[in-house]
Amino acid sequence: MVEGRRITAGVFRQALYLLTILILFFAALELVLGLVGVRPQASHEDPLVGFAGNAPLFVARPAPTGTTLMTTAKNKIEFFNEQQFPAHKRDNSYRIFCMGGSTTFGRPYSDSTSFCGWLRAFLPVADPSRNWELINAGGVSYASYRVARLMQELTQYQPDLFIVYSGQNEFLEERSYGDLKRLPYWMLYGDSVLSHTRTYSALKRAIDTLGAPQAADKAPRSELNDEVSEVLTRTIGPSSYARDDTLKQQILTHYGINLGRMVTIARNAGAGIMFVEPVVNLKDMSPFKSTHRAGLGNAERREWDKLYQQGNLRLQAGAAEAALEFYDQAVQLDERYAELHYRRGRALFALGHYQAAEAAFWRAVDEDIAPLRMPSSMPGLIAEVADWHDVPVIDYDQVLRRAYLRRYDHAVFGNEFFLDHVHPNIEGHRLLALQLLQQLIDQGVVTPAPTWNPERITRITAEVIAGLDDRAHAKALVTAGRLMDWAGKFDEAHHLFSKALEKEGPNGFVYGMLGKTAFRNGKPQQAIDYYRKAVAVAPEMGWVQRALGGLLARNGEIDAAIEHYRADLKLDADNYFSHDRIAVLLASRGDAQGAEDHFKQALRSKPDYGPALLNYMVFLGRQERYHEAEALGRQLLETTRDNAVAHNNFGIIMAQQGDFERAIEHFSEALRINPKLREAADNLAQAQAKRASP
């Protein structure tokens, strides 16, 4: 027994001795590689995405005092606030960079009322012993991989602290992760941890240099533009998003890696870092896009539609409990439809079941096909990375919950502290800044002056708010409204534009957007009223003139409609849309020559404009100018081969000439493209009957 213990102890000592040698070897290797300039890959390189170009955010310019200032580059103003700071930091200065996306930027307002701006106002009064430098480096639509890259650039400016609020923009830019899904999370995270060492980085670089073939399971790096290229800027609303659970998880994994990279970048620069847990509007923002689960059968879909509509009718009538019963039955058929969970949440909230309502709202966020709000798993991921690296996290969720419970009987986040889907209002930013200030006090970075008290906070708050006029408020509301309009959330957009109008008074653009959102909400007469106010204030807005002309034409007010289209042509004589619409309206009241003149002008401005080709073809057919109409029809079909209406009308021209074979061919093609086009079905039947008759 004693001998066995001696053997075990000897083996343990040998293992410990070998382990010590191994640790010392790699420590020495890390030291040598550091001396020769090898940097850890994670400190300067994203393992999953690359970038084309690297224009700096700040550029040097001389100050009147003879010193040098770093100022925001002009080509970056589209994405960043204008900022400046001394190139050489003073001895008693403490330099903080606020990092993140549009919330850090301060959207829909700007820097002064962002949490960074509020900190800039609070810190010199709270602790006058230091020269506090707060630089807002929040970039509109910046995701974590862009934030990490920017942090690397900013390390040259002697930062003391990075405050990072990031997580809402991870799904904005298209990128591919190849077969990343085949790598388990622990392996990918292990790769991230190893990439913090110089030994691993040197070995990887050597293998890459030798041209070793890429492993089949390794994801190719996506190449991104130097600046943001969002999915949403290339589409009309969230239409291009599709459900992809695998990609979603890959993006979240990449997000976690980037948070870890930020920690390394900050610490390599001798700076501190602090994460803020982002928050979202749950209660007052419905999902951006909903789709049904895969495999939902037709019969199930019909039953689901019936239950869903019954629930909606009861919710609108204020019968929340009855609505909830229908929604719960619909969930049993399809639990992946985001809007259903949101409406369940509204019903639960109306019944006072706030905890269950919040859970339903979060499920709606998680099932949203266009994830423009962070999913519910992100806060846990932030906490995991922060705990691993011993980084403080500001629990913004708890900050807002306390604020809610001081004022309301619930803490379900909504319009009380949000201006849109993710951007807190001014008070929300102020509360976050105060919590950040408290964190700096707890860390010993800030030593509060004896004069720092709630009265001073109130005074500073009043001064900052006084710096905003109604025009600034209106501009912010319009910015938020335009985003909601893009997303197809016309109720929310209309509400924001209405508030902007209250702040600023008569404004042509705001009236125009109120008209647009009223129309999209199914209120055409209200839209006409707003459009008329818009053109009375700003007759130079051609898009409003055209929109108003279209609504008046639908009402049968032909002369008034033509008047507004002509007003648009005074602004742009070559506008093919207005020429085409005037032509159609003139033709409807029998002015053939006037109609033809405008058709010709429309096609001179845009020879391949489909609606003008179609309308002119129909016009010529009615005038029995069949050869001219056929020539236009051929031109039309060359540009729009999959246009059912074009094929149907071209078939009519063929039938009018007695060519029933070709007429049948085009009517059939129209029905192939759109089987529900009843007019084509009727025309096909008539053409077949006439062909069969002697």
C-alpha cells in the first residue's frame, strides 16, 4: 500500500515537472515571438470576415492654438457624429471611446443626447479633478465585427476606456459562414481562445504561407465593403429576409467571438472595457416579418387563419381573454409565426399578465424573420463572454426595469422609453449614462466631488434638454418615422410623423409622409387631405403631386388629378410617369390627340417604360390602329416577358385582328403566369369559341 502511494506520488511529481517545463517553454516562446513583433491574430484580425479597404475614422488637422486635433473624416459623416479630440492626450485626461451602432450614435437624435453625450455633461461636474474626454465612435448600422475593427484603429489614440453597446445590427449585412455550422461551439470558441496567443498565430500564418489546403470544415471569410452595405438599403422593406436558423446561430457565435476580440484589443492597448447589455422595445413594436412553419398543410393553414382572424377581431373589440383562447389554439398549429406571439402578448398585457406577456413578446422577437432587434439569447452570450474575461457589464435591462416600476405597474418595455424598435428615448439614454457613471465611481475611476448630488444632476439635465429645440425633436421623430415606413409599420410611422408635426408645425415633407402612411393604413380620404396640405406648403415635392393625382383619379376627379400631374411636369418636364398618367386620363375623357402626345413624351423620356408601352398599346387598339399597337406590344413583351397583363392585352390586339391562334397563345401564357387573372380566362374562352366557329 505504502509502495503504491510512493509510485503515485512519483508519477504526479513527474507529470507536474513536465507540465512546468511545457508551460515555461510556451511562455518563453510567447516572449520571443512578442519581441520579434508577432501579434495575436485575435487582436487584429476577424477570423470570419475580411474588409475591402480601411479608411480611417479620424484625420489630423491643425488647431488655431498650434496643436493638432483628430477630427471625424468627412467621408465618414454619413455614419458617425462629428467629433474631435487632441492628438496628444494631456497628462490629467481620461479618454473614453463609446463604441457600438446607432444607439451609441444617439439615433434618432444625435450625440448630445446619447448616453455618451450625457456622460460628457455629467463627468466634469461629478469629478472636476480630471479632464474628461468622451468621444462618440458609434457608427450607424455598425455590427460587432465592424466595432471590433474600429476599436483596433482607435487604440493608437491612447484610450483609457472603451464602453461598448453592440448587438442590434448583427443581421443587417449579408455574409456567409460556409460550413461553420459543422463546427461545434466549443471548438470555435477554443479556436478564438488560441488565437489570442502568439504561438498559435505564428503557426497559422506559417501554414497559410506554405499554402496548406483549407480544411473542409473551415468557413471561408466573407469580404465586406469598407463601410456598411445593409440588406435593408437594397430592398423595399424586410422582404429579402428568409428564415435560416443555422445562419442565425452562426451569426450569434460570430458575435460572441467579436466581443472576446474587443476585450483583447482593449487590454493590449492598456485600456479598460465595459459592455452594456442592449435593450429592445417589446410591447409596442410588432415583428418586421412573419412566416409560417415549414410543413404546415393547406387544411392546417385554413384552420390557423380562421383562429388567428377570430383572435384579432376579439382583440380589436377589447375582449382580450376571448382573443387569447383563439391565439392559444392557433399556436398549437403553428408556433413559429412571429406576429401571432406578438398578438398573444398584447392580449396577455391587456389582462394584466405582465410576465407572460413579456415572454410572448420575446418569442415574437425570436421568431421575427427580419431580426432588427437582438434575440433573447444575446444578453446571456454577453454575460458569458464578460464572465470569461472578467469584464464589467452594465445591466441596462435592470436600469430600465427600475425606472418602469417607479412610474408604472409593469416593466414590459415599450414606447414609454423607446422611440422605435431599439432606440431609447432621451430619458433612457440619460438613465444609462447615470448607471455608467455609478460604475466608474464603483471602480474608483471617478471620485465624486462633495458638490455632486441629485440637485446638480437635475440642473445638468435641464441644461441639456434646453439645448434641444422643437426642430431637433421633429427631425428625430421624422428619422424614426421613415424607418418605420420602410419596415411597413405604417401605424407606428403615422404616429411618429404626427408627433413631429406637433413639434415643428406645418411641414411639407411631414404632411406628405402622413398622407402616404394614411393611405397605406386604408384611409384614402385622409391621405388626400394630408397631400393637399403638403402641396400647399411645398408645391415643389413632385412625389406628393403624383401621389395626390393618383388618389384623385381613383375618386373620379379627373381634372383635378391632371392638374397635379401637370404640376409635377413643371418640376420635371421629362417625368415619364406623369406623362403616362395624363395620357390615360385624357384618353378616358376622349382627348385622343392630347393622350397620344403624352404617351409619346413618356416613351421619349423612357423608351422601355412598361406601363406607358402597355397603356399606349391598349389606346391604339381601341383606335383600331392594330399594326402600331402590335409593334408596341412586341416591344413591351421583349422587356416584360413575365407580365400577365401585358400578354392578356396583346392577346386582345391579336383577337381584334382575327388572329385567334396567337390570341389563344398569349391568353394561355397570361394564365400560366397568373392563374387568377379572370379577364384572361374569359378572353381565352371567347377566343377558343371563335376559333372553333366556322
